[in-house]
Amino acid sequence: MKRAYNFNAGPSSLPLSVLKRAQEELLNFQNTGMSVMELSHRSKEYDAVHNRAQTLLRKLMNVPETHDILFLQGGASLQFSMVPMNLLHEGEVGNYVLTDSWSDKALKEAKKVGKTHVAASSKEDRYKYIPKIDDIRLSDHAAYLHITSNNTIAGTQWHEFPNVVTNLIADMSSDILSREIDVEKFALIYAGAQKNLGPSGVTVVIIRKDLLEKSSDSLPTMLNYKTYSESRSLYNTPPTFAIYMLSLVLEWVEEQGGVKAIEKRNREKAALLYNCIDESDGFYRAHAEKGSRSFMNVTFTLPNEELTKKFLTEAKERGLIGLAGHRSVGGCRASIYNAVDYEACEVLVDFMQKFKKNVS
Ligand SMILES: Cc1ncc(COP(=O)(O)O)c(C=O)c1O
């Protein structure tokens, strides 16, 4: 069986051992005579899966007891609305740092709910960098500061987080579980699962418990964080299969040596690619400025459109899939999430070097 070298931005690569295990268990999960997908979400077998996913995520990310872990649906995009609906009230201002079109979208949704303020932005410079922490200007009466820890499209990443007097909220969709972070610093973290956590369908929210008091009872039930917190995310039918896959991915992370070991490997993978770009005499150029480069999404351009097309076609023939950049940035993007192994990056670098040689 030939597997692709998968550099998709999301949904993206999953560990082979996880897929195999899911395949093995597909028809008869733990002698139940049925698939996880066919289990009642109220059964003890499913409950154990649900619990395991929450417990393992807490352990791997070192989530303190002050924070709750919730499983929702609707993707990170629904969080763009739920964050302000739950946490932005009359007389308060939602503060946003603009670093990519995802943060732009988050701001757009918040504007529909209440007052907002752009605390910093790199939009004018095509989001090539993360604004300096010292340049962040909070508004008065800030309800929170929203950042996007990793910018999937621009290929930039926060390598240091701001210490702010208000609640720090992060969209971590494309770098959750890729590096060690201090969860305590954050009032709320959210992430769609389909990059580092599993398949699409489940969204993880980590929320500091005292914030739950801010959610008004007049909110629709399914849009209120309290509903999920009070029911262990079992108020209605959760995305059971996606949560099962999440539990398998988390077990895999643990087997790899936890987040610390994963981070080390991610840094090595990224260094391999950025070195190749930097040593190409300007043939490949990174979109992101050096201090802001992402370890997850490596964005780069070639000298012209024609070469980019040729590069992408030949890469595909070599089994290197998903390398086209987002249309707003152009060029190429290699998404090297946790499940993309070092060997895949070596194959890509080898291809990039040969391609350059052949066309020069
Ligand atoms: C940083 C970031 N935020 C939000 C989203 C939107 O996520 P979803 O498709 O889960 O709504 C994405 C998707 O790629 C993303 O990369």
C-alpha cells in the first residue's frame, strides 16, 4: 500500500498506527459487536472513550484544574462567534490582534456581537510577521485579547505570548499540542481537531472555569459554554467517532514521549525545511519574516508562477501532496503537523533541491 506524503493544511495527516487501530476496531469495538460509531453515547463503553480523551488531553497539555475541557462541534469558525457571545458584554470591548485572515474572520464575527478594537495588526505587510508584544495597545474596558497562536495561511507563529491584564484567548487550531505551552496563561483556548488532534468534527475548548459565570442564560443552549461544562460535553449527542479518534491520537502523542518530544521533532522538521529555503540562493523565499516563522506551516514562493505550477505538478507525481499555498499568499505551503514525520520532510527537501538544480 502506497501512502502519500501528506502536507495538507487541514484536514491533514494522521498517524498511520492510529488509522490502523481504528481499522482493526471498526467492526467490533472492545467486544461490543459494533463500531464506536454505532454505540450509544450514553453507554459505558463510549463514556470511557470520552473520559479518556478529556483525561489524556488534560495530562498531555498540563491543563490545570482551574480550566475545563469541552468538546463542541461547528469548528473553530463557530468559536469566532461563541467567544464574543459568551464573553463580550455591554460596556466591554473585544480586542483582536490581526495576523491572518482567520483572525480577521474572528473579528468580523465579534463585530456582530459587540464593540471591538484592533490591538495590533500586520495586515499592511501581508501578515509577514507577528506584531511585537510591546506594540499591542489594549482598549479601555477590554473583555479579552484574542490572538491566533499559529497562522495557517501566512505561516507565522507566536513564539512568545503577551502578558496582558485582560483575558488572553487563543485560536490554536493549527498548533495545539505541537509545543509545550503554559495553559494557565490563557483564559480560553480553542482548536478545530483536524490538524493536530484528529479528524474534523470535534472542536476542543479549554476555558478557565470562572469565565463560565459570564455566559448569559439567555443564550441559545447549544451556544452557551455552560451547557458543555455542566454536562461533560454530553448534553446532546457529541461527535462520538471524532472524539474516539482524538483519544487514539492522544494515546499516540503519549507513546511518542508527550508534547515535549513532539515539539523537539517539530522543531527539527521545520529547521530542515527553512534551511533548505535559506540555502537556495533566493530560489525559494519564505513568506514569513525570520522571527515569526511557523513550525507548522512553512510558506514559501518560487521565482515565478510558471515554476510554481511546475513544482506543484512534479511534487504531486513524486507523491508529495497538498503543497499549494493559500490563494491569498500564493506560492507553496508545507503543513508539517505532528503526524507528518521527519522522513516526509527529508523527501520534500530532497525534491526541492533537485527541482532547483533541474530548472536552474
Ligand atoms: C487558525 C485557524 N482558525 C480557524 C480555522 C477554521 O477552522 P474550522 O474549519 O474548524 O472552522 C482554521 C482552519 O484552517 C485555522 O487554520
